[in-house]
Amino acid sequence: MRIADKFNELTRRDEGAMIAYVCAGDGDTPGIVHTLVNAGADIVELGLPFSDPVAEGPTIQASIQRALENGMNTDRYFAMVKDLDVNIPLLVMTYYNLIFKRGLKKFTADCRDSGITGIIVPDLSMEESGDLEDCCIDNEIDLIYLVTPVTKGERLDSIISRSSGFIYLVSRLGVTGARDDVASSTNELINRVKTDIPKAVGFGISSKEQAVEIRKGGADGVIVGSALVDIIGSGKDVTKRLDALVRQIKSGLK
Amino acid sequence: MKNSSKGKFGQFGGQFIPEVLMPAHEELEAAYEQWKNDPRFIKELNYYRRDFAGRPSPLYYARRLSKKYGHKVYLKREDLIHGGAHKLNNTLGQALLAKYMGKRRLIAETGAGQHGVATAIVGANLGMTTQVYMGAKDMERQRMNVYRMELLGAKVIPVTSGSQTLKDAINEAMRDWVANVEDTHYLIGSVVGAHPFPSIVRDFQSVIGIEVEAQIMEQEGRLPDSIIACTGGGSNAIGIFYPFIDNTEIDLFAVEAGGAGMQSTKTAALHSASLCIGEDGILHGARTKILQDPYGQILESCSVSAGLDYSGVGPQLAYLAQIKRIKPRTASDKETLAAFHELSEIEGIIPALESAHALAYLAKAADKGELGEVVVINLSGRGDKDLESVLKLEANK
């Protein structure tokens, strides 16, 4: 499913999007994805693990390391995604070297063939993303750009003009990791990003209260990663606790 | 849509970094352009180079080494620079630039500890808070340097993620910078990373080659036939090569760590020879030659010297190797240790294990006729820091 179709559907229902991130290969990924979707996740970002993930905090780093130790690689990733039977947009989140090594054309064609409709690359700046953007357009995939509290002026305008799917608003300076507050910079950032493209806020989101506040601030969705990965990493009551957390956060977006 | 050509060396280099770091790179680029030719900045930098660092470093004619190998061998004595290595050339320049930019805090990564020490030295001297990220494994290998940094008032933060070596320390320093980009300068230690770092570090290290040019003209009345430098990230190599790049009569040898052998396991290379046998890839913000598996996962590297133990190499060196302007070579751990002993015994100079790779290549190539008559070797650092690890290595034999 394309990302825009999902956001159109959510707009009709007056709901914000609950976007869930987990790393493929850490735990029973197909089972985890089904749990997330059944609990109300609207979009799933499935991490393709990379050995040197500079944008991640300790929680997701550990998850990526477990996934790599379990033998996850790009071939297995696409085979696994292809077998997933879910009717929501699936996105791949990974670092640029894995895309570059596979070849931009092949990687994006593999995305299309396995049902992935969006790509997020946290270490790919707008300056270097032109080639991948072209391949994404050829394969009807959205390349999701990130904007941060320090992205301003012309730079912000350029990123907005090149965005499709949604814009990923990084809520605070720093790496990924669950927090229990909403950074003061978040609302300011939501207001600064003026566009019709949906805006989703990530980095540090772990509770219903945060989701409510961010939705009220004018965002169209939240991205939850580390809080889910924490549960997977603990190995305790994973299905039950993932289900509960997704439901709780989603309830704050309705 | 075309990719930007900014900071590119041929197909290499560029800015493959998280968006949150882009404004900081833009700010740094603008500040560097503003200050690099400013008389006040240059005057202050030259003052620190001369009176604090001890520049110019001598170009020493190694009489007994020359006799042994049948070449005129000159050593560029970066081992005599304050701190014991060429690293201070870069940290002085960048810290001063950071100060001009109004930054109050310095962060750095370090492998062998030399760059960490050089950062701690300038941090103390310029009164800036300094935090150094260092792989836990490297901290064990280089305990004296950890203590040196602490003595100089820096905080050393152990990195326990990944392979616990230099590449993980870089990852961690980048994570810190992402969170503290407003008041912090990331003082990167080599000609790696995203634009403008490879160019800035190269410029500050080029003082080595500029001095060599004047010194060899004075002593020999001519330029050298070849220059040899060890290469990890490659800052001492490009520092001594750069002023000679356009003079293609001079052969430039970049000697990488051959480690225990030129093979790899599933997750690790037994060497650090990214220029010699690495592949195109993206690591730490730049497209360059890297050691990677068939999927693009970064392989751990290996070397007897922590300072060369890195899975990538500066993008400009990757380019210069591609156009065949520099000649990448390797020296194994074993050859390096032999050179380490040799220079100590016949010249009374204990070289850093990193620099001993360059010396080892002299021994390897002396009979091949590819070095010409006059050879300059960059003696990039002194070996005092390595005594403990060499002792340990040789006790285990």
C-alpha cells in the first residue's frame, strides 16, 4: 500500500498515524509485525540492520546487533518481507551503504517486488540523495526525508519540495531512544514545516500522553521505535506488551 | 535529480550524514572559508605551531639507515612535535577554528590515543572542555595515553559498542555531536568524514609537506624521488604528499597495515588495507574505499598499531589511488615490528608502530629500484606509547 493512501484513509477517519519501527531479524519479525498491525499500527518501518548505525541510541543499536548476529542480511530481508501478509504501507529503514552496495536500481526494484513503498535513510543528506530519489520514482516508492530542529530556511524549503509520502520530523537533537516528555522544540518544528504532505514526529516517543500532545500540536502521526524495541529486547511477554503499547499510543491519536 | 558535487574528489567524498549534522557542516565550511586566509587567524596558528608545538620539525638525514639500504633516506621528524606525533598539527588548527566560531566544547574520537592526547592538549591550552571517545579495547591497549588525556583534563569515554575500536569511537562521537551540535565542535582526527573535514584536516596537515619541500631543497638542492608514509585514515600521508601532488616525478607510497594477512573472516579483515583491496562504499559520511562484506556491512579491521586499525581511508586518498597518483602498499605486523627494532637500534629513534609501517616498506622495496635515490619517510610519531604492547606481543611469541 502507498503511504499517501493510508494517510488519506486516516484523514477521513480524523486519526493520526501510528508508525511503528522494529528491526528485522531481532526476534520473530513476521509475528511481531502482525502483532503491531493487529494492535492498530498504521505503517510499519522495518529496519534493515547495518553494522555502524550512527543515528541510533543504545536500545536500537543493541537490537541491530542482535539481528546481525541472527544472520539477517539484505537477501533474507527481502525474502521475509515478501512473505508478510499485511495490508498497510511497509517501509524500509536502513543506512546508505547497504543500498549502495546492492545497487540503487536493484535495491529499489527489490523494494517494489517485496511490497515496500517507502525508504528512510538516516545518513543520506539531500545533497547525496538525487540518484536514489530517481530510482524511487521509477519504482513508485517514497523517499522519506528527515528534518530536525536545526533544519531551517532554504534548506527546509528544499527538503519539503523534494518530499513525498510523509516528512519525518526529528523531535529533538540527538539519537533515537525512548523519552517521557515532548521536547519544547517539537511544536515549534511542526509549525515551521509548512506543507500539505503529512508530518510524522519521531525520536523519543513512547507514550499516549506524548502522542496526544504531538497530535494537538498539528502533526499527522508519530513514529515509535525504541519503546517497542525495548520490549522485544527484554524477551518478556513480548506479544502482549507490544499489543498494549501500540493500542495505548494509537488511542491518543484518535 | 543530480547529486551535489560539493566536497567530491572524483567519485569519492561528499556528505553522507544525518540531516541534523548538515547545518553544523555548513557552518564549519563557512567559518573555515572565512578564517583560513585571515591574517589574525594565520598569525595565531603560526604562533602556536612554532612556540607551542615546536615546528618546524627537523628533516633528518638517517645516515646509518641510508647506508644499510643504499638510498639517501630522510626522516621527517613529526615524532618530535609536542605530544609525540603529527596529530597536533590538526588539533591546533581545528581547535583554534572552533574557538573563532565561538564553540566551547571539543569532542574527539581516538584509536591509538594520539589524536585524543593531541585534542586534550589543545583543549587544556585553549581552555575548552574536552571529551574523547575511545574504544574499550583500545583503552586497554593504550593505557598510558588514557592517563595522559585524563592528566590533561579531558574526559575519556569508553565505547563498548560494535568492535570497540576506532570506527565505533567515530560513531559515538558523531552521536554526541548530533545531540550537542550547537556548542560543540567535533574535532575529527583524520582526513575522513563528510565534507569539509577531509579538506580541512588535509590543509592543516600540509604543513608537513610544505616544510619538507624547503628542507630537502636546502639539504639536497633537489626534491626527493619518493615519499613514504603510513596510511590508516591517512592524515600524515596526505599531509606530506599534498604539496607534491602536481609534481608527478615524485613517487608517493601510502603504506597500509597488512596486519596478520590479507584475508578476511565473515565479520573481520585480518588487515586494514582499504586502499589496497577495499571496495567503494560509504562510511562515516564519505564515499571512499572501505572494508565490507558482500552486503555492505563494515568489516572490523586489524593491525598491530591501533592508529592504522580502521576500515576506511580518506576519500581524497581513495581518489589519488584510483587515478594512480599514489601507490598503495602494505607492510605486515611482522615486517613492522622488525622495522620498529631496526630504527631504534641503528638510528637511536624509537618510532611509533604506525610510522614503522612506512619504515618497513623501505626495507621491502629497497632492492626493487622503485624508490629512486632520495627518499623521504614521514616519521609520524614516536614509539613510547607502544612499548607496553610490543613487550606483550614479544613475550607471547
